[in-house]
Amino acid sequence: MAAPGTRPPEADPEPRAGAPKATRILMPLAARPGLWWTALVQVVRLAPPGWWRRWPPVPRPDPAFLRFRIQTMWGDPDHEVGPGDLLTYLRWCRGFQHALR
């Protein structure tokens, strides 16, 4: 059963199979405005210093850091991260922040 205010996984919008990886992962997030602020906070926290000076100016985490985090989470640095993984991570981040208060 889904937590109050969240959709069950089977209600996630399904991105097209041919869509770019970022679109496939972020599309389900677009349907959850309650996680937008958490996602923005995580983008800022995970972006390397001076990210705007590198081309393209996108605040994405260091690939080595992501590889490390994926390996510590799934035991496989080559695990394919999916939309459900992102939503689970953002819900965990939001819950952790609430627990700290």
C-alpha cells in the first residue's frame, strides 16, 4: 500500500521505451509535485562546486560519486537506475529531513 499522499508504483506514468534516459527517469517525478522541492535540494547538494563553469552547465553529480553510491546501494556499480529508484531515494531524503526536525 502506498504512503498517504503518494501514488502506488503501478500508477506511475510510463515513459516511452525510446525516450532518453533522463526523460524516462524524471517523467514520474513530474507527476509528484510533493517531491519537487526535495529533488531541487538534492540537485544543489550533489552538484560539484563551480558546475556552471563546465560545459554543458548542468548541475549533475560527479560520475565517480554516482558510481560509488550505486555500488553501495545495489552492490553493482553498473546497476541501471530507474524511475522507481529515484522516487524511493527522494522519499527517503524527504523523510530523513523531517526526522531531523
